[in-house]
Amino acid sequence: MATVLLISADPVLARAYRAHLATAGCETAVCTSGHAGLAKAHAWSPDVILLDLVMPGMHGLDVLKALRDVPWVVKSHVIMLVDHTLTPDTLHECLFWGADSFLRKDTGLAGDLLDHLAKIVPRADAATAS
């Protein structure tokens, strides 16, 4: 069973994703701010982190940079949750800082998350086993 940390200030998105992740058997925690998400990631070291790029207080890119500075969190796969306003420069910067992939939150369905996660979870399980 994969452990998933969702960092998003969007309560509707969080509720939908958490329900779908629970159905898939994932242990899930939700944090509504970048600061809370960083603290949870440091304490928990989840297999996958779903990180909303646009949040009040601390931008998702700043959260990503901070996550990649912690050795035991570096192994967590980070999926950036982005919307139609994502610029190519921001995309390149997220990749530079270690984002593993992106998921469109404005057009994608919560079911798309499970398909996307299925591609990553085997890698996360293998990393946890080694």
C-alpha cells in the first residue's frame, strides 16, 4: 500500500482525491498549507507527494525546493498539481527541482490520478523495499 501526502489548500480537490486514494488502498494524509506539508513530509516520508503548485502563503515551487533539501524525503515521488496557467518556465523550474511528473487539476478527473499513480507506485514500492 502506497503512502500519499496531498498538499493543497483546495478543499474540494483534497476531498475528491482523498476518496479516490482510499478506494485504491492508499494511506493518505492531507495538509492545507506548504508549511504543514513540509512538516508532515519530514515526519512521514511518504511514497508519493501530490503538491499543488498554487497555494496561499507558500508557493508549491518553494515547497518542492524545500522537500528536495531533505535526504529522507528525496526518495518521495512528487507529482505537481497544476492548472492551465502553468508557464513553460515554471514547468522547467519544477523539473529542475525534482518534480517527477505533473497532473492537470483543472481538466483532469480524480480517476486520472489513480491512473497516473499506478505508473509511479510500483517504483515507490520498489524504492521502499530496497
